[in-house]
Amino acid sequence: GRSRTMAEGRFTDVHRALVQLFLSRKVLDEKDAEAIYDQLAPEMNEGLRSACAKLEMRCAVSDSTGASYWVMVSTADDAVSRLATQYSPHELKLFKAIIDKIIEEPDPEGSGEVGTSWALNFVPELSGTKAEQAIDTLVADMWLSKSREGKLSIGRRSYVELRSYLTDTFRPEQLPQCALCKELVLKAAMCRHEGCTARLHHHCLQRWSRGSSNVKCPACKALWAPAPPV
């Protein structure tokens, strides 16, 4: 059977090492996390939730790649409160503005991204250089993601740690669900049949189609048309 390395509910040196690992890496990919989980589950989260820790490991799936990853989340307070202790009010204003723009003004092609040029001058108190530094820090901390082309999207930590903030801040119709897995989808493949608003994760569409060129939309049942070339 699976080995047990600690008493249930205790916060041990192994937990402390795990916390340090997350502090340095922010996010663990599935392979690394599974190696840890195989050793510590199910006691791991029991220990992390103990009075002295109030932490929990949560698994999520990348919006863009479909790969699983793990994030350590505080159960003692909300992520927005913790962000306020890590970033200046102007930096936090910029971060929220980027999220607002991604969700409230979505790209009609479903990229889930925004350019950085407007962000560099969005907060008057942050000069272009300071705004750029703030964005780079948010990307390094995985609250935001930045493409090779310089486009910004919501980062892997935000999908997990800011989920409550997103659902409390935005209307349900502003947080579209994938028509297949029913999870939040911002980077989406979109049905192009008139009147259909279905969105799919690209990785969900890939599994759904299984390489077939005769794929039907799971919502409207029309043939799925590929996105036009850029």
C-alpha cells in the first residue's frame, strides 16, 4: 500500500519543506506534484490545514495547454488581501485593470489576451518603466502570463487563487464555460455557426475531435468550422 510519512493532521518538517518549495516555485507541474502527493496523501492537506498553517494544495488544468498543475492556497484569507500586502496600491490597480480588460472586453477571436501598450500608461502614478516592472513581477509570480508576442493573459495562480474574486466581481455571462468540461474558458476555440455562443478549450476540442475533420459543435451540433488564418 501507499506509504505514510506523517501522522494525520500534523504540520511537520515535510510540510514546511513543501511550503518553501511553493514559495520559491509558485506552481508545481503535475509530474513534480504527483511525486510529492504519492508520498504524503491524504495526510498532506490535513497537515497543511492545521491551525499553524491554514494552507491547502489545489489542482487545476491549464486554460491553454490542458496540463494539470498544483497551487498552494491560503485558507485563512483571500488572495486579494494577500496581494495588497505584496504590491503597492498602484500596482494592484494596474493588475485589476488588466483582468477587467481581459474579461469585460474579450477578444472576439477568443484569445483571452490583451496587449501591453495601453497598460504601460493606464495608471498615471506608474511611469512606463515602473508599469513594465510591475507587469514583469506579476508574470514572474504567475498572476499574469505573457506570450512571446508580449500579450498578457490571466496567469495560472489567478485561475486558482482568484476564482472567488472573479465570480464575485463579474457577471456569470462574463465568465464563459467550456461547452465540454464546463470549466472557465478565456482562451477559447469558438463556434462560428450563427447564433451559437459555444466556446471550447483548445485542448478539449482536440480531445473531442480526435483528429477528425468532421467535428460537430457539442452545443448546436453544426459542423465545427476552423478559425480563419491570422
